Amino acid sequence: MPTPPATASPPASDVRTAVILVHGVGDPNPGDALSDFTAALRSESPDGFSVSAVQIMPLEDLSQPRDAPLKSFFPMPYCEGTLHGQPAVFAEVFWGHVGKLPATVVGVAKGTLNLIFGLQTIIEGNHCNGTAKHWEDRLITEVGTVGALTLRGPVFALNTLMLMAALVLGVGTLIWHEGGDWPDAATWALPVVAIGSALTAAIGTWMLRRAYKPKDYLAARSARENLLFGLCCWVFALYWPLAGHYLADPCWEQWAEQIALPLVLAFSLVAVCLFFTVTVYLIIRLYARFRVWRIDRHRVRTLTAKTLALALQFGLWALAMPLVWLMLFGAYAKLSDDNGQRVDTLMQIFRNVVPSDGLQWLTTAVVIVAGLITWGRRLLKDRPPRLIVGALIEFSILITCAGAIVISTLMYTQAAGTSPGCVDATLAVQAKTATSNGTGFWLLDWIRDHELVMAWSVALAFTMSFFITGVRLALDIANDVVNYLSFNLASFRKRQRSADDADLEIRRPIRGKFNAVLRHIAKTHGQLERLIIISHSQGTVLVLDEFRESDLNAQRQWLDGIDVRLVTMGSPIAHLYQYYFPDAYPPWDNDAWDCFYARVDRWLNIFRRDDFVGTSMMTDPDSPAPLTDFDEKRVGWKGGHTNYWRDKTVIAELLNPGNRIL
């Protein structure tokens, strides 16, 4: 962005107002935030604001050890001008180069490792500070969402165990079976399935009990989670053609006859009856709510999309699971005549109950629309859905499973020359065996058998190489937060300091830069009357941490008598930090914030309705304000979490005399 034309700079001794900007995470260059902010100020207030050209000054990095052989410096963008006719100085705390990664494969790998070890440091820091219980409970609640999506009651838990059995058997057959029979297959198959099922049940039940109360785990989830649950059902429905090919081998016949078939016949009848019972119940409940909505508008004013999504997810599960059961225990198995006749009868029942694949797609689309509508309605509120762990894990698992299943299905169905929906297992196995040259070396045979998967992997890696810059930027953003947290949480530990350590060596590379800029302003402009700190995103956490530490405030006696005004834009402090780290970032009425309240005179929080990171500072709308002179402003819908510095509505709020900021 072009720099505004230079104007005459007032003498340093005449400056009465200092404006310090603290940017957030991302990939900025030195001076970007300051240039955008000053350009927006000139546009909104051309008569009351003038500024010189933005310059870069090197400042000593206070995060380096005092006994370091060489001093380290970092860039401080600054400019001088006038604000409402009064001399003012503008400076930017630039910390965007901390941990910045090169846009290469090596840089991405380094960033990934740094992210992993940084998270480990955060967890260890919480353990040292007695916050492990709170932090783990929050994390388990988020991760437990994934478990609750597939483990909702005993019927769904048992269905999940059958899916795990299908996965174990299918993967084992794909990797180790070289085309011949396994005489001892039944001897290890049952223990493997039993162990896998037991582990799945134990982990899932533990996650479920830790995350939710037993009576609430069914209906207390949001429409977004119901949507993901429905999509998981649809992904599982895609799995049956793949595993159906290899469960057709004769080696499974005896095991299926003696153990599996009686179990599936008995359980499937119970499951189908229960599916229909639950569906009828939900229809009755939906009708009752509709009547209440029509008759008594004061009790229920709207028909929530959550109820609709919950009903549809049961329907989608009912569509998916019979296909999986059909695949796992006999749809393509070579059974005896008597058992085969019973399987044919069961298949006819399932085919009459389960509609075509087209209805599955339609049902999935309806669930997606219902979920998006409900998610959009939640954005109308002040607090949008919480970010980070739960949604990332859910979507990652979903995308990974879907991609692997689709690629594998294409690979093993195209060999038979048929579509995935009507694959004959015998033809598929014969085609696979015919394509193998039988070199006698298992690795070469495995490569030949899986050459399409390898080709897809190479193609995916080649495609991802075009997105290295984007991946590196995403890692940069995540590492900015991890780097700050890992250093910051470590500072809460008891550390031995020498008596002559008056300067308090700041070994945290991000917060040290904020202190360096403050010291420079204090030394250069000793007659300040107003200090205005404007921060965004992660920068807001930095400022709040700095002003609430008593040992650092004791060294800032020069701030006494100065009107300190703070602006936080898109701050995640209440929405994320106080939620996930309640000990390090306690509620606003905790004594830990007393130093911050004593130092800051005026606080304005600004956020957008569509900002998914920074929201209101009030976790409870009825809770008291964190500061006596505190105010919040919502500034529209467009923009999300970015471009606060150049947003005209934000600048207008800062210039508004009623807000008492600029």
C-alpha cells in the first residue's frame, strides 16, 4: 500500500499522544498494519489527521539473554504526525517474523514439528501449574464430540463395533492375503475382532462418559454435530463394496456359518425394530412440536432445525447400517444352501426397507441444508460456534475416511469392470489375481496390487506442492499461537531470579518486543498525556498479559498520570483462552486482573458478528463488565477476523467522540 505523503514532524518533546498498534497472527510485513491504519485514518478524517512517512527503526530485542555475546534487533515501524491538531506519534509492535517458516517443503515439515512440540510444551506447562484437570476436561469434551457422533447408546455402539470388525477384516485381507486360502484364518480373526471391539468400546465409552451426562448425550448436541454424524453414516455406507469383495473368500465361510450369521440375524431384527420405533417416536415428537408451534406461539416460537436434523440423522443411519451388516456377514459370502436361503430372505427385507442410493444423497443434502441453516442462525447471536479442537478433528477424520474409502473403492471395483453398486465379489477377486504376475516377492506383488493407490498419492503430493504457500501460512498462524502460549504459560511457573535482575530478563520473544516499544516511547517522549494501544487478535492477548503482571507494572512508573486507553479488536481472550485455559486466564472478577484494571483507564472491545475467533468479552450476558469504563461495539457482518485495520466502520468507532478513544 502506498505510504501517505510526509509532513513536518513535530519535536519529540511536544508529543502528547502515542498510539501503539499490536497486530495479530498471520503473515504481515513490518509496517503493514501501521500503513493500513494511518491510510484509513486519513480517509475518514482528512482534516483532523496528518502523518509523516512510515519509517523502520531497529530496536534491541529484550527477549534475548542479557549475557548474550551479540545483541539482537527487530524492526519497529513508526511515524509522527498530528491527531486532531495535536502532535502524536504512531508505532507498531511487529512480531510477525517470530517462528516464520519458509515456503518450502522443509519449512512446512519444520512448522509441523514445531506445532507438535509446542502443543506438548503447552500441556506440560499446564500440568506444572495445576491446570491439567481443567485443560484436559476441556480437550476431552471437544474430542469426545467425535466419539459421541458414532457412540450414541448401546445399539449405535454395537454397530460401531461391527464397523471396526469390518475394517480390521478388510484391511487385513488387503494387506496380507496373497490370493491363496488361509487355513488358520479363523484362529486369529476372532481374537483380532474381539480385541478391536473391546478397545473401541472402552475408548468410546470413556470419552462419552467424560464428555457428556448419560441422559443428555443423545439430544443435547448441536445441529452441526448432528450433520457430521449423518455424513459419517454416509461415508460408512460407501465402505460396503470394498470389504464385500474380500469377505467373499471361502476361508470365512465356516466362521460366518457358525458364529456370525446367527448373531447378525438376531441382532439385525432387533436393530431394525428399534430403528423404526425411534423414527416413529421422532415423527410423533416432531408433529407435537409443530402443533405447539401453531397453537401456542408463546411457548415455542420457531420449529428448530436441530429437531429436524436429529430425526434425519436417524433415518440416514438406518439407510447406512443395513448395507454394512449386509456386507459384513453374508451378502457375498459363499454359504451353504440353507444359510444362503436365509441370507437371501434377509437381503430381500433389507432391500425393501432401504431405498435407493439416490434417497441417501437426498437425505444427506437435506441434513446439510438443515445444519447450515442452524449454523447460520447461530451467527446471529453474539457468540458463534467455538473454534479449534472439536471441529478440526471431526472434519479431518471425515475427510480422511471419505478419501481413503472412495479411492480404494474405485481401485477394487474398476478391476471387475463394474460400478461400485453392483460388484460381484468373485469377479473382483479373479480380476485382482489375474493382474498380478506372481513374482514371488511380496513387496513387488503388493506394489503391483496397489499401484493405483500409489499413483493417487503421487498425484495428491504433486497437487499439494502448488499449495505449499497456503499450507505454510496456515502453519504460521497456528505456530504464532503455539509459540506465544508455550512461552507465556511457562512464565507462570515459579522462577528463581537474582536480586540485581532489575530489568527482568524477558525470554519470551513475542512479549519482549512489546516491552521494547513501550520503553522506547517512554524514553523518547517523556511528556505523554495519552497512551492509546490498539490491538488485534493474538495481539490483544499479549497486551492483556503484559498489563496484568505486577512485576512488570512496577517498572512502568512512567505510566502514572497518563491516560491509558485500550482497544481490542477480534480478541479471542474470552472466547478461547478463558475457555481452554481457565487457570492461566481466569474470569474477569478474579484478582489476577487487578493490576490490569489499575493501569487501564478506558477499554473498548470491537468485533464483527461473523468473526469466529474474536467475540464479546462477556462470557455471560448478565455478568458485570470487566472494567468500569468498558464498552463493546459490533461493527457489521463482512470481513470475518481480518482487515480490522482498514475497516471504515472500525475507524469510525475509534473516531467517534462518544467512545473516547482517539
